Amino acid sequence: MDEPKKPEPDYGSTLVWSNDDERNVKMLLAKFGGNPTEALKRFFTSAGGTDYQYARSLSVRFASRFGMTEVEFMKLYRRWRRGTL
């Protein structure tokens, strides 16, 4: 008899509140095959549709961990807000 599968944590939703950014960013990226665009899409959605000011503070905190500049992070955020990401 197969044991029930344990649910996988949603690293996109826990990342914003985490104090272990590096580990959780790596896990989120791994979940999406290393694709930072897809990982950020989940991250933005899980963060509850952040406003611009909050997204700006997240860019300072996370952009380099996703392997990009703060400007690139915000460009992806704006594309996500428009629904084109």
C-alpha cells in the first residue's frame, strides 16, 4: 500500500516571510528548473500581489539572490503586474 504523499511547501509563499533567503531562493529556483522568470512569477503571486513600493523593497532584498539586478527584478515585476510575464 502506498503511503500518502506529503505536500511540498510552496517556497514562493514562505520566502517573503523567511529569514533564510538564500536557501529558500535556491529551492524556489530548483522547483522551476532554474528559471528565474517562472520562479519570480510564483514569488509575486504568492506575495499577495504586492504594490510597487513593497516590490521595490523586495528587489533590494532578493534581486541578487535571483541572479539579477534590482532594475531587472522590477522590470519582471511590472510585466507580472500587466499580466505579460
